[in-house]
Amino acid sequence: MVSSKGKETDPELKKEVTEEIKQQTNKDGSGKGQMAAWKAPKIAKEYEARGGDYENEKGSKNMPKKGEPEAK
């Protein structure tokens, strides 16, 4: 799944990091091998710490825009 940051530049590294983080347990000892809401940002941080990056794609939420702010 592509994050709002864009497409991963190293999908194999992202997969490796995801599997490692998924093996961590929740505070109560459950959830090993499963995704949880707190694991997603941890995966992104670890992926970036190991040298992973993202490519902005057209329509990305985090794409910087120039010019005057748009009225709501």
C-alpha cells in the first residue's frame, strides 16, 4: 500500500522493516505478527532511519504547492 508520503524507493527494505515491526507485541502481550495502529508510524520511522525514502507521485497529499492559499 502506498503511503501519503508517496511510493517507497526501496520496497524490499520496507517489507523487511514491516515484518520486523509486526513481530512486536502489544503492551498486553497480544498482537504478535499482526498490524496495529501504533505500528504504522513506527514502520515509517524505521524505514527512513535505515535509508529508505519516498517518491512523490502526482496528487500526493504532501506535495508542496506554491502561490496564494486557496479559499475554502
